[in-house]
Amino acid sequence: MTAEISETSGNSKATPPTAPCSVVWCCGRPYVLEGRPGRARWAGTDDRGRPETLSNAELQRRGWSHRRAG
């Protein structure tokens, strides 16, 4: 499997990866891409540990990164 890697540090103009099972960080929490192109959602948890899914657009609005913020 080839992973798309680009340096992104919360830049809302960069698009999240599209490969299934890709992992990104948003709001200090990991999100994994589930589903197929066109219907994919980013699955993770909210600040209380409850399951949460985000669209690509929502992930971009909140800011995301390939690395966990320190």
C-alpha cells in the first residue's frame, strides 16, 4: 500500500488523503478514513470519547495534520 504523505499543519487549503485506512490528526485526536471514494468518512472520537465521523470538508474546516500536534 502506498501512502500519500505531504506536510500539512492545519492548512485548510490542503486536501486530506484519499487512501482507505489513512490516519490524520484533528483537534489532537486521530481519525481514520473509512469507506470508499465519494462516500468516505473520517471516523474518530470527540473530546468525550464518543464515536464521531467527519466529512472531508468538516475535517478541513477544523484543521488537520499528518502528525499529532505537540
